Amino acid sequence: MRDSRFPVRLSALISRFRRDKKANLAVIFAIALLPILEAIGCATDYSLAVRVKSKLQAAADAASVAAVSQSSPGYAAAEVMSGNGSVAAGVTDANNVFNGNLSGATGYTGLLVTSTVTKTSATLASNVQFSANVPVTFMKVIGWNYMTVTGDSKSSSSLPLYLDFYLMLDVSGSMGLPSTNAEQTRLAAVNPDNFGNYPTGCTLACHFATQDVCTTSTQKYPTNNYCLGYPISRVSYSGYQNLISSNSGHLPNSMVSGLPNSLYSTLSPVSSCPTDGTDACIQLRADAVGYAVNQLFVTANSVEKVTNQFRIGLYPFIQYLYAYFALTSSINGSPTSSSTINYAAANLASQLDTNTNSGLGSGGTHFENAFSTMNSTITSVGDGSAYNNTLPYVFLVTDGAEDPQTKGLNGGGWSGSNHATVLDPVAQCGPLKNRGIIVSVLYIPYAPIQNPNPNFAGDEDDAANNNIPSISPSLQSCASPGFFYTANTPADITTALNAMFNHALVTAHITN
């Protein structure tokens, strides 16, 4: 029997279906399916483009760094450039590295790369830029055939600076003092000089040739008016002791007329004395400075990055400053070869006041002349960016006591005050610093004169000793900020000079 309610139920079911809006979900999903698939496709294309860009960026990074590395052709070319500008060798190297890193890489077309390598002062900078097209698949539906990726990489490095070092070396009488108290004691025990004024032994290594200070009446024994402090310091200590002890405390009469040559014919002298406490010689302060300068050459040669990067000159001063060995880049010679600056440094004590060198003059210590001459010697102040644009430094090595007196050459008379004073940091050091020249000062503390004689030469000994507290402040004011050093012993002098050199390298890069 048929259910009479079926038509009614069917009609109600159809009516409810027509009223049910949930059925739109299928329609909406069908409509949205295409853009969803397209979005997924676009993400796939974009992901491919990102991977390609990463490859290109890595190649650009490698190229920009390589182009300015110290072992690169561009770096070598920039080192010898006389001015600023593009470095062609660096550009070629950057392009080669970029292309080499992409060898065999795929997934892009239309690659363009632009590399620049430029020297500006002491900086070498590179910039590698690229662009490429990455073909797409899904994005073609919306009219795109490729995605363009771009990027760049920048790198820089510091070039070695060309630096000039002008060494102002005090070789006045006080730098002829032995380098340590122990060396002073050794010299006093055998030195016949000025015995009338210093019966316990003179500690100054006198260097004057025949002159009035070491006359027969003042010497412990006849020396034919020669001051023997310096000649004694060049020969064997025990040998000289034996010589005088075997002759009742004086030199053999046969030697007196020919001193110091006759002394040297008996006791073979050394040309320099790099070490204190050795029997071969008595080390003077000038010897210790000369040895330290040679160690400075060793340091400079070890850190040199490019040929002729450093030039060094030796400019001793007494009454005047002169070029004992003018500025040179040949600093790797032998200290035993007389043609080298290394030999000149080792024999710095030979420049001590002899009263015969017209280039140095004689008597006193004259900073006013030395700084004026140095200021005119340095004709240009560059930034160190090229061999013809060097950055100058002045290294002053001194005990800091200015003595206004002078002495006429070859036995001439004395004039001016012999009471020590100090330099004028504004008037004497200022002109150099005002030109941008860094003045680095090494103070070798003035050693108090042992057994000062108030009755000798207007009490110049006590005047010198009383002047000592004023020396350090004046030299600190002379030095550029942070460039004041003190060294008390021969080893300290070597350490300090090397520190001054290394400080100059660091400061030069900061200021440039």
C-alpha cells in the first residue's frame, strides 16, 4: 500500500534544499580553486628566484672581498698608484671571481654584472652589482615571463701607508754619559779627565779633540791635552786597566804624544758598543740609542707591506742639526757596512761633540736651531697614500736638557750661559705640529752628575742637576698627544723606539 505522504515529504525536501545556503561552499571552492593554485605556483616561482639570487649574491660577495684582499692583483696595483682613482686590475679580478663562482650555475638569463674598484687615499673599496632574469612557470598565467633579481656587495680594506721617519738624535755632551750607573762607575775608575776637578773620577765621556778642558794641568796623568773618556770607552776595559796598572797608574810615556792613535795601536778599538757591561767597551748613551735605532730598522723591515713603504733618516744635533744619513728607504743593510744607514746608526756615538764638525757645531744643546732646521727639512706633509705623498713623523730622542752655550770649533772659546734649561714646546715644537706632523718624543732621563763640583765652570753641574725636574714636563708638552715615552735603560730605549714606531703605524691609519 503506497504511503500517501510521500509527495508531501518529497516536496518539503526539495524546498529545504533550495533554502539551504550551505550548498554555496562547493560553488565558492570551485571558483577559488584557480587563484589558489596560481598563488601556490607563484610561491614556487618566487622560491626559485630567491635561490637564484642567493647564488648570485654569494658570487658577488666573494668577488668584492677578493678584489680588495691583500693578495689580489687590485691591491698590488693600488699600492703603487700615485693618486686616487679606478683600479683596472681590481675590476678584472672581481669580474673573474664572480664568473668563476657561477661556473655551471643555471636557472637565470640576461645576467649583467658591474664591478668597480677604487682607491681613495689609503682605502681600497669595491662594489659588485648584478641583475638577472629568472624564468617562471606558473606566473605566465598572469602575464609574467620572468622575475628580475638584483643585488650588490661592497667591501673595503686599508692600504699600507707610506711613512717618513725623521729621527732627531741628541748627540750633545750629556749623551756621552755612560748608559747606566754601572757603566758610569766603570768609566770613573779609569778616566783621567779633569782629575783636578773630579778626583773621584769623571763620569762624562769627553770627546773633544785637543782643547782647553783636558790640559795637562787638569789630567790625572799626561794625555797631551786629549780628553780620553771617549777613546777609553772604545777599547777593552780590562786591557786599559792592565795598561795603566803596569805603568804605575798612568799611560806609558811613549804613547802620550800620539794619543789617541797611539792608544788605539796598543788596544784595538771597537767602532760601536751595542751592549752595556761588556769588557770590549763602555757603552755610552749614544751607543744605546744607535743600537735601538738598528732594532727599529728590524721592526720596520718585518712589517713592511710594500717596497719602500718606510723611509728613515738620522738627524743628530748639537749646536745645529744636520743630515748624518738623509732619509732613505734602504733600511735593510748591514751594520758593519759603512755605506748603510744601519752602520751609521750603530756608530751614532761617533757623532758626539768633537769640536770639529761644522755641520753639528759644538757646545751646548740647541733645540731652537734643531727644530727650525727640521721644520725646513720636511718640505711637504702628505697623507701617506702614495710613495710621492708620504706622511712624516718626527722622533725626538734626547735627555731634554737645553744648554745655551756654544764653543768655537777646533779649540775655539766658549760663549753664552752654561746653565742648563729646557726647550720651549710652543715656539720650537709648535710649528711642526701645526703642519700636521706628529712629534714623538723619547725622553732618556738626564742622569744626575755624580760628585758634582760647585767650583767648576760656574757650578754648571748643580745647575744641570737642578734642571732635571723641569725636563719631563717640557718634553711632554712638545710631544703630540699620547706620543711621549720614557726609557731609563738601554733595553728600555729599544722597547720604546719600537713602541713609537708601532704607535705611528696605528695612528696613521686612524687619521687617514
